[in-house]
Amino acid sequence: MAEQGFTRYPDPVAAYTDTAWKRDSDGNTRHTQRERATAVADVICKRRHHTAELWHAARAQKQAVDITRHRDRYAAGLQALRTYRATIAEVLRKLG
């Protein structure tokens, strides 16, 4: 982002939470030229540094560790989901 002239934001969250964007209660902004240019620079930066891919890989790794540590809980959750779906399928079959 610094290459694009946006040195104020150390990370995407800092850009999003900048009060300069004057967010309304619905979270939308006025979409000024400055804001659009900042968003474009952010996207270029994320593409160049493969940010989404890195975030995804880090999250997948954390999830794999959690599943390994708590396999019994995940297995129980999966069984509960299967039971729930089977019950719904049975009700739908009875209702025609």
C-alpha cells in the first residue's frame, strides 16, 4: 500500500476502521475517490502478497490441529448432524 501512496495503514483492519471514512450506521461509507483509491491499493497489495491464500492456509492449519486435539467432539457433532438430517428426511418422507 505504501507504493500506492497509502502509508497510514499498517494492516487492512486499520484501513477499514479509519474514522475518515465516516461510516453510517449501516456500515456504508460515502465511497469517496480517496476511499476507492485506498481500496484498489489494498486489493493490489493483497494479490501481490497472496494474503487471502496465506490467511486460508493459516486457518486450515489451526483447524486441523483443533480437530486432531478434539476428534471425539467433532465426531459427536458429526453424528448429531447426521441424526438431525435423517430425522428431517423421515419427516419429509411421511409428509410426502
